[in-house]
Amino acid sequence: MSEPTAAGVKAGLTARLGPAREREVVCANPTGLHRVAYTEWGDPDNPRVLVCVHGLTRSGRDFDRVAAALGDVYRVVCPDIAGRGRSDWLPDPNRYLVPQYVADMVTLIARLDVEQVDWFGTSMGGLIGMTLAGLPGSPVRKLLVNDIGPHIEPEALRRIGSYVGQSVPFATLDEGIAYAASLASTFGPLTADEWREINTPLIEQREDGTWAFRYDPAIAVPFNATTPEAGAAGEAALWRLFAAIEGPVLVVRGEQSDLLSRETVARMIECGRSVQSVEIPGVGHAPAFLDPEQIAVARRFFVEDASES
């Protein structure tokens, strides 16, 4: 059987779930307002909502195939976090931090008009999810965290810091797609068409005809300004929040991940209330969830486990 193409995936999504609805919600920051864009799939009246949140420099369109697989059960909502994709850039780059993102997601969930959501968070999206899920009265019912935990390995932070925030021009869209693929090579052995599928939304053409990443380079400002003391305090707070999460949690780890260690996963299982884990072979940080076997992991956790309980 041949691999699905990007065009085939989009056609299948539209046939199965109807056209994607590109929407936005206005959120607050200390100096004003900003728009957070999101893509929504499935029945807009479905009270069962799955929020899928991407990694540091990615976009909500990373989850198109997850939406295709789970849209029969969920209304699937995939935001572009502030400073990325179709969302506004923040006026103060020092606000590119998890507390601002959590506040934005609370506003988004209020816009969706539901009492509870399930959450699929990759990397940064998992940090946002853990923080929100650990708060008293959280709307998060079930949480999948994809290759992230309260402790992040220093080697991975150095790797990410070596490229985040660099404004790199590309002569063509294909050059940009290839460069983005080189940065995300640890996602796994993706085909050229899969890279095109998930990387095209990350890149836009500028007025001078060149191409560039759509994210605000200033997202690197707080990332690079973090001191060891601040990092340690943030990690301690995340462990407390993680221990407070009441609902089921699935921790997904890429077998070759340099960001989430097996030791951290073991500690998450030990300190959490209802935590299980899965390791995805042959990939690093972070599993892309384009492969049917990876998507089946999410479906079992969100859909089949619930039907058996």
C-alpha cells in the first residue's frame, strides 16, 4: 500500500470531517490584546473536545492526521500558540512563557463553551498541558504528553537553543521545508511528502520574494534568558503541578529522545496519580504522530480505554 500524500490526507480529512474551520479568539496580555488562531475539525456541536498543542516552533497543523483519526469521536481543536503560525506576535517578547500560554488556552476553552477537554501536547504543548491540568479546578480530563516532562535534559536545551529564534531566509519554499526537516530530523523516518505536509504551514513568503519561518524570532528571548536558578525553580513547580493532576496521564517517549529520559518517565509514573507510559521505537524528540501505529497509541488512550471503563 502506498503512503498517503499531503493532498490525500487533506482530501480524506475533508471527506470524513468536513472542511477545516479556521477561527481565532482574542486573548489578553499585560499590554493589550492578541489573537490566537486555531483550526477546528469535526462536529462543532460535539461537547467532547480534544485540544492538540504543538511544540516550540511548530504549528497546530502538525495534528491534521490525529484529527482525521479521532474526529469521529471528538471535536478536534488545534491552536497556533501566540507568536506562531496564524496567531499574533506578542508585543512584549518576555511574555513568551508558559503562564501566558496557559491563560490563552483558558480563554480558548471558554470560547469553545465546554466544561472539560482532553489534551494532546507535544513538547511545549505538553508543558502547557501539565501546567493547566495541575491547577485546581482544571478543565483537563485526560492528558497525553508527547516526549516532555517536568525535567528537560540540558543537552536538549542546548540543541534547541542553537537554532531557535534565528531568522533564516530561504530562496524557495522547498528550501525552507528541507531546512525545517533538518531541524526536526529526530521526529522519525518521515517521507518527503510527510515533511512537506507538516512543514509547509511553518513557512511563508515575504514581500521581497524570499521565504521564512512564520514564528516570531523573539520567542527565543525568554528561552535564552533563563538562569539555572530560574530553571530549577520552574522544574520544581512543574513537578508539584504534575503530582496534582487528577485525571489519567499518558507519557509518550521517543526511544532515542535526548529531551525526556527514561529516568524522568519513571519518576513521573511514581509521583503522578494515574500515569502510564509508552515508548515509541526508532524516533527521538518528538514522535510526529503521522504513522498509523503512533496514532493508534493516542486513540487507545483517549477513546478505547474510556469505552472499557
